[in-house]
Amino acid sequence: MSEKVRVRFAPSPTGFQHIGGLRTALYNYLFAQKEDGVFILRIEDTDQKRFVAGAVENTIAFLENFGMAPQEGPKFQKDFVNDLLSEKYPGIVHHGSFAPYIQSEGLASYQETALRLVQENKAYYCFCTAERLAILHDEQSKEKRAPKYDRLCKNLSALEIKERKEKGEAAVVRFAIPGNRSAIKARDLIHDEVIFQAETLDDFIILKSDGYPTYHLAHIVDDHRMEISHVLRAVEWLPSLPKHILLYEALGWPLPFIGHLPTILGSDGKKKLSKRDGDVSIEYFEKAGYLREALINFVALLGWNPGKGSTKEIFSLSELVQAFDFAQIHKAGAVFDLKKLDWMNAQYLKKLSIDELYEKAIAFDLLESEFFSTVPAIKKSEAFLKKILAVEQDRLVRLSDIGIHNPFFFASTLSYDASLLHWKDNDATMTKTALVQAEKLLSGLDETIWDDAELLETKLLEAAGDKKGDFLSPLRVALTGAERSPSPAQAVWVLGKEEALLRIKNAIEKLA
């Protein structure tokens, strides 16, 4: 094991990255950065039956986009690209500056390790069929015994093994749980000391009949070969820890430090977060309008905090690096609170300049959304959209919210009942007088004032005097067709002189 901190993010290409994967990658990355270590990406693709096309490319893009690019991996050498990536994962050839380690490329080393264990009588070939195992487990279940392999094949002779292989019988390799072990103890970075009873362990499979290793063997061989110093992974792997400890001991290899991250729970706080709670993929949250910076910040706090006495909740990636500490990772599960994510995303949106917010909106493909598909081209201009953003920024929760709560700004004509124009019990005459006054005031304003929302606000408040409701309420409805909307000054500023005056004129005609 290396004296230098070396960690890895090792997903399987069985789907696109999700919230749990983001947290695992993030915690590994933060630890490596803080300790001046190395962060590695390894694709664990030995389960070929569950491979999902595009998953590898998605993982690489996800790490790059979130600012967590690995610091080590095979280089983009011509032979590497042509012999491996161009055939197996063509989508990553032109993607970026790094390539991942591909687990299936180390097939020979896993087979050699399994054979070594067989030769040392620490593992054995098993020819039992799926049908026999199903019958065995059914019998054990009826007798209320834990389902375990009965070691039927453990003492097969070398000659019998050879003959059965020559007949074409499929065989797996099982690891033999040592008979002289009782309690297996380990120190987990997060859960402290954990103890397992060896008698509960089954002789588990380390090499499948197709020659591919199981996770148990493959990740140990890889972690040893890559000199991984710390393994941070999901708590779902904690029950498998005793198997891994026994494998390390059997191979005579030093055990890395291991920590199992707390479960991410759904909104009910009871069950593990899953698709039943809605789509939990990173792609979904990005398409929903959440900023990557906010997602990183939010996910970092799902099972970790900066320590007692700290009330800080907003962290940049560099601040997370400085604050990250194993001691502050919780043992208990963390609830995925969508309301908290909404709040956090809103805080990030508020911090952006209008230019930055506009760039984020365009990168988000805002103008390709269903809402903007019916918006006139003139109201998709950069100048107009930046006005919308200035008005909406303080209330935005997601980028996908832009415009949808104020559709009247994008409408060619407004449709509303004339009764909405009246403030309280004011009659048509009083309302019309207020609108005519507003029309006259706005028509006479200098063109420079129309470009300044604050000056427009000042002029309208001065004109309203003590009767703000009588003057401003009809104007708001005339401009937006709604009782609840941005202020009349903001509406006037967004719409511009020509359209604002036209809408006021149309409102006056409704009162005729």
C-alpha cells in the first residue's frame, strides 16, 4: 500500500451517474485534494451482462463537468485508443484529456490470482449448476437455515476436475472460508470497530464460469495493483467487508484503510433513496435547472458537516476541500431533502451577476424549452432576457423557472377581465383617471429614464403620492393582466416604452 494517499472512484457502467455516485466521487476527491493525494477513475466493467451503452462516457463527462477530473489514468496514446477505446467505448476517444482504467482489461491478472488461490488450497473449482443450488437453498429455507453453499465440490481431486473440464462442464472458483476463524474484526474509518462472525460466511464465488471475476476479487486485485491507500464506498458493501479481509489475508496483501459512507435516505427518512422517490440521476437534476455548484454543495452535506459550532452551509468546491474531515462523516443515514436543495440552488442563483446568470440560462438550453418554443423571437433577445433575469433573480429556484411565472412579459396580447383593473371599491371613472395619468406621465419621460428601473420606480411612486393603491394597482394589471406580478416599475422597464404604453391604452379602452 502506498504511503501517499491514493483513492479511486470505481463505478460499474450499468447506468448513468446518480446522487449516490456523485457523493462517493466527491468524498474521494475531497480527501485526495486535502491530503495532496491522487484521485483515480476505474471502470469496473466485469459484469458484462449489465453493461449500459454510454455509461462510461457519461461518467467521464460527469467528473469533468463537476470539476473532479482524475489525476491519473492511461494516457491517450495511439495504440491505447485504437486497441481499446475505439472499439469498446468509442464515445470517450474525443472527449477529454484523460481516460479511465478499464477493469476488464486486467482479466488475465484476476484469473492468475484465482488460480494461485486454488493452488494454495484457499479456493476451489465448483461445478454445481444453478438448478442444484436453487434446490439446496430451498431445502435450507424450509429448515430455517441460512442459505449457504454445502461445499460439495471442495474436495474434488485434480483428476476429476480435469476430466469434468474436458467434458465442457462449466465451473466457477469459490473462495474457501478458513475453518479456524471465528470473529473477524476491522476498523472502519466511519463506523469504528466492526466485528463479523466467520461462521455466517458462505464460500463465495471469486471467478465466474465465463472467466470474469466477481467484484470481491477484482476490486482487491486492482486496489493492490494501483496501491490504493483508502477505500471510501457505499455502506451497502459493509456486510462484504469480512470476505474482503479474508481475501487480503489469503493473498498476503496489506489491507487499505476502508470507510463505508452512510445511506442516502428518501424524503420519508426511512428507506434508501431510489427511483421510487423520483429520478435521482445527475442528468435529471441538471435538466431540471439545478446548478452543478449547488448540487456539489448539497451532496457534500448528505452525511457530513463542517463540525460543531459551524453554521456555514454554502461551500465552494475549494472550501469543501479545506473543510473535509473523516471525523465529521455521520454513521446514520442522511435524508435527501429536495426543499433544502431548492433553497441552496436559489442561493447560488442569487450570487450570480446578470451576465453570468444569462450564460447559465443559455447553456441550460433555456430557449429550447417548451415554454420558450412559443415566444416571439424579439422576446428571446439577450437584452430582453437579461431584463427578465434581473426582475426574477431573487425569486428563482431553478433555471427551468425562468419566465414561466411571468408569462405576461412574453405575451403578444393580454386577456383579463376589466374588473381586475379596479383597486378595491374604485369605480371605472376613478380607475380610468389613474391609467390616463400614468399614460401621460410615462409618455413624457426622457428616454434615458426608461433604461433605469430605479428611476422609473421613483417617478411612479412620486406620481402615486399617498394613494399608491389607487394609482399603481390598475397600472400593474394593465401591464401584466395579473393582480400578482413584479412591480409596475419593473413591468414598465421590462416591456419598454412602446409596448407598455400600448398595454395601458388597451386597458383604458376596456373601461370605455
